[in-house]
Amino acid sequence: MSIDWLELEKTARNWIYEAASLIKQSLANPIQIESKSNPDDLVTEVDRAVESFFYHKIQKTYPKHLFLGEEGVAEELDSLKGTVWIIDPIDGTMNFVHQRYNFAISVAVYHEGVGMVGLIYDVMNDELFHAIRDQGAYINDEELVPVKERPLHESIIGLNAKWLVQEKNPYRNPLKALVRDVRSIRSYGSAAIEIAYVAADRLDGYISVNLSPWDYAAGVILLEEVGCRASTFKGEHLDFLQKSTVIVGKPDLHKEMVSSYVGEEL
Ligand code: IPD
Ligand code: CA
Ligand code: CA
Ligand code: CA
């Protein structure tokens, strides 16, 4: 039976609003914070609770669908066969903990490896960025227009400045050159929001040396609808099962950033 993507998107949207109200309620009480891979890699009980919330909703409503999420509520996946929900329950956990602001719920649905539905909800700003494949991208009810190019020297790029000072980062010099040449950089602390901002023409591009599939799975569906590009630093297709470098932007800008800057490690 074929899937009614409009209906599925509506269902996902309702779950997102329900999860967002759970997150907001959690802000009324002290939140338990732990570290994962290093002291700055934070996770809270709310991240896990929201991922569980989606996992159980999906299992009940779409029992044949598969699940890939950051906090490991479901078993690991080794392929994108079938219908797969890729979810980041809170993107921008550090912001959630420190600012109680600038974090998002990111939900993507892929069918046989193709991105069909992408939703990124900026919880505190009440902005839902959403798209269904071939049906345009929106912020709440406002349709996003196809992007207009801007020359690199007039562009604003989303980039975490920490990448410029980490000696282990093989892309440190290309990134420094890029930062020197663009008009300016911004760092919001949520990859999902920053990618959505590129689709919404609030940023011209966004770059990260290391992201996971749930950070960009929904964002790339939005980008496709407005004619933007997303790839690894080498210009290759993004993999939705492992971490990678990520560069997104308006097509000409994306091409220039890959070919003249990050395409090679220096
Ligand atoms: C993080 C955020 C952050 C990005 C990190 C991600 P999380 O996601 O998107 O902006 O720089 O690489 O891991 O851990 O808050 O879901
Ligand atoms: Ca995390
Ligand atoms: Ca994330
Ligand atoms: Ca997360």
C-alpha cells in the first residue's frame, strides 16, 4: 500500500507539537544533565524522553517503519531500506541546557533512501520549517521561495568558530581562508536550525566538520525544495548511516566553497 505523505506529515507535526510542550514543561523543574563522549557533549533526561516518545508513537502508528535516533532508544540500523524515521529529539542540547532557547526537534522520513518529509521545529520561537518532497518548503504557513545567489564575499555562513582553533582539525586552514573571504559567520548552536536557515535565506551556507545523520536528515529535504545543495566537503552525497563533514548552501556558493576551500585538507 502506498503511503499518504500528507497524512504522515500531519501526524508527525502533531507529535512534534506534543513533544515540544513536554520539553517546555520540563523547563519548569531542574533538569538532570550528563556528559557523553566528552565533558562538553551534554545529554539530559529530556533528550531521552523525547526520543522515546517518538519511538513509541511510530511503533504504534506505523509498526513496519524503522527508527534512527541520536539517543539509541532503538536498535542500530545498517541500511535505509523501507521507511525510516531519522530523529534528533533535541538538536542544540547545549543551548537547551544553558540558554533554554535556540534548540529544535528534527524529524525526517526517508523511503527507500529518498527524503520524503522533513520537519525542524524551533521550539521556543514557534517556527516549524517543513517540507514534503516536490511540494515546496515552508516556515509555518509561509512558503519559502527558491533561493537567490549572493557572491561569496557578500555571504553569511553558519560555522562553529571552535573548528578554527582545533589543531586536530585537518580543515582548519581552508576554513580560516573561507572565514576571511566571506562577509561574516554566525553560530547558532543547532545544526538543524542553521540548515533550515539556509533554506529560508537567513544564511547563505552552513558548514560543519563532523555531523551525524539526525543533524541534517530533515534539513536536506528542505534544502532540495528551494534549490540548495548539501554534500560532504569533497562534494560527495551525504551518507545517512554515518557521521561526515557537511557543507550546504546555494548552488554556486556551495560549488565555490567545495572547489576553492574545503574540497582538500591542508
Ligand atoms: C549538535 C548541534 C551543534 C553541532 C553539533 C551537534 P546535539 O547536536 O547540532 O550545533 O555543532 O555537532 O552534535 O548534540 O545538540 O543534538
Ligand atoms: Ca547530542
Ligand atoms: Ca544534533
Ligand atoms: Ca540531539
